[in-house]
Amino acid sequence: MKPATRNLLILGVCIVVLGGALAALMLTGGETDASTTSSSQDIALLNREEADVASIEVTNTSGVFTIVPAEEQPESSAAGSSALEEASSDASGATSSDAEEEINFSIQELEGLPQDSYAVNSAAEGGWQLFATKKIGAVSNLADFGLSTPQATVKVTFQNGDTYAYEIGNASVEDSTAYYVRGQGAEDVYVASVPLAYLQDKTGFLSRQVLDFSSLKTDASAPFRKLVLSGTALAEPITLQQGEGTLYLMTEPKQMDADTETVKSLTDLLSCLTAGGVEALHPDQDALREYGLDNPTNVIQMTTTDGEEYTLMAGAEKDGNRMVMLDGVDIVYRILEDSLTPWTSLTTPFDVQSKVLLTRSVESVQSLSITLDGDMAYRWDVTRTTDEEKSTEDTTYYNYTVADTSGTETDYTAFTNLYQTLTSETVLEDAEDAQPSGTPLFRAEVAYYDGLPTNTLEFYADGERNCLVVLDNVVRGLVPRSDLEAFQEAVEGAAQ
């Protein structure tokens, strides 16, 4: 057979096959098996403008919620506001009046509660845009697609009064990130991506940011002017007042320096506190009792540096979480118990107080008097003179000499060793309600230059093994009695 003839025969066969396929399509109306149909581009089931939306009502197995345009962006934190939000607000205030106004949405049923703005605004997109990636067409059994009893029904009402409703069924067998959908009352079924929030409870839109005072926090200080700890776990309230920089003072029930690291861990926790989830909304008295929040175990009242006041409460433990509420916010949060330890572990003044006794440097000491066993007395007086060679206009340097009670100059290095032995002493145990009695075994009185107040440090016998430590007439705790041996050795070294 000639090549030309063979090619003509092949062409004829192809024409016959294609013609048969075309005839079959015409007879069936273009329908083919759903598993093999795929559109070359997305199919617009709903394509309106964001500003057109008046409301989006979602009904699912967990209940009903309604997404509506918000006059202003809802609070994203139960208390405080982040530096990022303030920066965003400042930036938006500086934009041109010609710029397109941003539209924010909120959940109507959660009005007055802190909402996750990103989650709400993302979910709202399903109210003005719905694009299908595939058309299934009419089906004989809606149950196969989860549409006989849909997971969710979405009803969108537009500003002009028009409405559009659609149903969401099962996840697509071909794409688990997409779902079978159909317009309510329509026959055709499609595959489309929908906001997963439409299938969940409205509490998923609540912000889990319980506290956020990052906009008030600086490198030098925490954002709290005053903190008051109380609750059933504490025998009495503990009050902390902000001092200079990162320092805090305990003013009630005792007056003394607070431990810097302990307070820093506490203020870091409170500066930005995030919950693991929401346990309940609008709890009644029975629910508060169940969650241990009718009479909380731990309570902390916070006064921020901008003068605002907040109260945080922690109640019962459940599955490794503590139930937590912020006063004025009708939400019970779940927060991991371990993450709250910097707060909930502080139940006594000893937990909060500084364990260090003498904190000033040896360069500030003007005199040191020591009494052993009530009668052996020692005294050193320090003289400082300006070092003219080292001193600058901004900084003054000194030379130091030390003399005993007779006026005889002694070794300043030995004196420094004695003072540093005293400053290295820390209390180890809580003295609870113990009070000093009798004559102190060791007493040190330190006077300072530059008008700093004098410190008086005393050690009293407390049984055979311990000493009760009193600093400036305030009981600070217990130390081993053996520590006095190191003191006496240092005293003897400085007295030579």
C-alpha cells in the first residue's frame, strides 16, 4: 500500500472515532463520570465585594454564629494592647484619606469579648467569595457527599437585601482540604475550599491572648507599678511596689527588697499571657464553683504603669491546666499549670523576698561595727579621698584606708574580705512566725557614705543548728549556725 493511501485510511478512522464521541456527548448532555471531570479554571459560585456583606450567618453542629462588619476592630487581648497593635493604629492614622478604608468583621454573638481579628476576617471571606475547583453536577444520593445533613449552612445577606445560601458537606475524597458544597435548593454539587471556621464552634474566634502589656514594657522596667498577690493559697496578701528600674519592694506583710529573678519571672509572665484554649463562656455561679473560681486559689491584682487596674484569678486544676479568669471578662480560660508557676508558686513572703542580706558594695562603706556573743566588740572606720589622677568630670574615683578603734591603720584587703563574707550570706529557710529572743550571737552595724541608711544585721540562736537572721528589725529567715564560724574567722583576719 502506498504511504499516501495508508495515511488517508488512518485519518478516516480518527474522524469516525471522534464523531462517535461527539455524538455520545450530545446524547448525554455533556455529563461524564465525576471522578474524571476537572475544570480548567475555578468556577465562581459567589463573587461579590467585601463592602457588599451585611451579615454571614453560619449554622453548624455546634450552634449558630453571625459574622458582621465591625465599626472598629475588636480588642484582640482581654487586657492591655500590644506594641504591634499601637504601631498599626499609628500607621493607619497617618494614611491618606484617599486610601481605601479597611473593613473589619466581628462575631455578633461574642460582642464585648476579645476576638481573634485575623481569624474572624479570614472567615468573613467565605461570605463574598466562593470558588469551586470542580463541578460534580446533579447527584442521586446527597448522603454520599454529606449534603443530606450538611456539616454547616451559610447564609449571606448583602447590603442591598439580596441573600445567598450554601451548604457544606463532607471533605472531598480527592482533596481533603476542600469540601462538597451546593447552593441551598440547587441541584449541582461542587468541590470548593471553605473557611474551616464554618465547621467549628464560635469560641474558636475568641482571642487566647489574656494579657498583653508589651507596649508598656521597656528594657529598664516591667509594666507594673504595683502587684498584690492573694487567694486561698496565701495566708495573707503580699504587696509588691515597683522601685527603680527592675527592682521591686515587698511592702506587705513585711518591708524588704523582693528577689529580682523571682519578680522578673512573674512580671514576664504577666506582661504577655496566652491561654491554651477557652473552657467556658458566661459561666454562672455553679460553673464558677466547678472551676474553682468562686473562691480562687490564686489572685493577683495588677496596677500598670499607665494607672489601669486588672485582676487575674486562677482556680481548679483540670487535665494539667488551671482554670483562669480575668475580672470583667466573661471567659474561663485553660492555661497549662506549669506555665503559671512563676505566679502560683508564690504563696508566702519568703517566696518573694530577696534572700540576700547586705547588698551595697564595699566602696560605699564608711564604718563597720561587729559584736560577738554580746561583748566582744570590733570597729573599723573607712576614710576615702578623691583620686585626682583617675577622676574625671563625670566620674569620681577614691582611694580608701581603714583604721581600727585605736586609730591604727589596718589592711584594707582583709577588711574587704570581711565585708564580702557578710554580703555573701543568704537566708535558706523561712523562719515563719519565729521571733528573736535573748542576745544576738553576732551583730554587725554598717554605716555608708552618701547618706545611705545604716544596716543592722543580727543572728540569734534558733535551736542547736540554726540562727534566726534579723535585718533592720525585720526577721528574714534561717541560716546554718555554722556560718558564724566563717564570720568569726574573717573578723579575726581583719583585726590583725
